[in-house]
Amino acid sequence: MATLESGSKASSSSGVDGLQNTSTPVTGEKGSTEGYVGGHTRRYRAVYNGFFGFYRSYNFPLWVIFGGGMLGFSLSRLQHFDYDGTFKNDFALVVGQWYYFQSGRERIGMIIHLGAILPAGILVVLQFVPKIREKLLIFHRINGYLVILLGLLSSLATLAVIPHKQGGGARISTQTAEAFLVIITTVSVVLAWWNIRRKRVDQHRAWMLRTWFYMGTIITSRITEFIASPIITRIGGWYGVWTCDEIDFLYSQMGMPFPNSEYPTCVMPDGSINRDLYVAVKAVHSLEHPEQFGTSHTQPFGAMLWLSIVIHIIGVEFYLSMTQKETERLREVSHRKRVEAGLE
């Protein structure tokens, strides 16, 4: 499995010169300042190179930012393994979605998806630590294949979740974006696997980076969704479509009476609920009416997901263009490995 690093101590065997301390003793105020800075530089190098194995200093903060984001998000969602407890009480990520995820195909799909993608999101961070690849090569390979299998399983399970129709017409945009995300992550991870089987380490690295940048789209989409929700509330005039049964289910879940005054058409003459009737629900970022709060999140989510996909597709290509030296180094490594394997 390829890593984010631009090399490690072992990189010198691939034709990359190691870092050398060429500083010379200086005196006076300037010397003390340079000595202070040099001390911090040595300590920083001891961390990013000595402990983690990164060869170039700028790759360590990139790993912390992107890997840390994936790790933090995955760890924070582990509580959702308590599916009928924490996950249910969190309204299955969005207010109103438990109506769909409580049973049937959606329940099975979501449980499998969570059980696969969260461990994968944690384990993949280890794949981008050069020291692990250098010192624990067998673990790196096993962990890499495990991450690939979990990623594919999570994508397969997502297909069972996508068809639910919460939010009405706006759901079509979200379904399209989710399906597109499943396709590009699946294609990317398969290409990553194929290239490492063919000893093309440089291409393997590129496609694994693309895979997990694409996977990270969901993190960005959640952030932008929470930003968009109060914005569309302030603008006003946004509505979603719910069935009366969905609204009744949500209010029962929260121990609240059905809001007859808000949706009088849902109430039959005998006082029962016309469960198959669809009604317009205003998007309002306020828990006073939970169905309106849920609508304020479901309505912009499709657009925010598409926006996040575009950001991540462009972002990973920008990152790859910034790390051309690592690509060139790995291309040389790939050539040597392919020659040794008789593939060239």
C-alpha cells in the first residue's frame, strides 16, 4: 500500500539523499537565535522523520490534517455501533431518518456500512505512516488489504441505503451524488489494488490517495450541511415533502403529540392519521418543530454533497501535483520492482 510520505530513511536506497546537518557554529545574538531555531528543527525532525519516518517535513502536517480528520471523524462515530441506542437517539444522523433505518433493507445496509467504513477509516491512517511500512511490512500489507475489503463492503452496503426517500424531490439529487460517490471510490480502490499487483507503486499511491480523498467527502458534506441549514432558514421559502406517517413516527419517537394545527390535512374526521398523505414541511433550523429542523438539513444536503465531491476531486489532484518528486521517486522504485519481477 502506498503512503502519503515523500519517503523515509529507507528512501536513500532509492536514490534520494538524506538530510544532513550542515550548520556551523556561530556566535553572538545571531548565533543564539540560529541555535534556538536549529534546536526546534532538530526536535521536529526527530518527530516527523525519526519517529514517524516522513522524509520531507511538509508531509507530516499534511498527514496530521487529513489523516487526523479521518481518524477523528471515525472515532467520533464509533458510538453508533450502539445502533438501537446512540444511533437511534441521534435520529440516525438526520432528524427523521430513523423512520427508514429502523428495519428492513435500510437497517441491514446501514449496520454493515457503519461496521465496515468506521474501522476502515481508522486503519487507513496507519497506511500513511512510513515507519510502519518500513518496519512492519507484513502488517502494512495485511492492513492494506483489510482496508480495501472494508471499503468495498461499505460501498456495497451503501447501495441498500441509498433508495430511501426522506425529503421528497430533493432526495433525487442526494441519491445521484451518493451513487456517483460509490462508483468513483469503487473504481479507484480497484485500480489501486490492480496497480500494486502489477508493481506500479507510483500509480498505487495515486489511486489510494484518490480513494480516501473521495471517501472523506462525507466529512466535508456534513460540515457544509450544518452551515447551509441556518442559511436557507434565514432566506426562507424552502420546503420538503414528508408523509403524515413520517411526521407521526417522529413525534411519537420524541414523546410529543402530533401537530394537528400544522398539518390539519393529515388528520381524518375520526381523529386518526392519514398515513399515506404527503404534506409540505417548511425548512426551519429550530427543534421546536423537529420535522422542520430535519427538512432544513435534508434539503441542502444533495447540493452540499455534490459541492464536497467537486472539492475533493480537485483537491486530491492538486495534492498529487504538489508531490511530483515523490511520484518520480516511486516511479523509479516501480521500474526496479517490475524489472525484478520480469514485468519489464
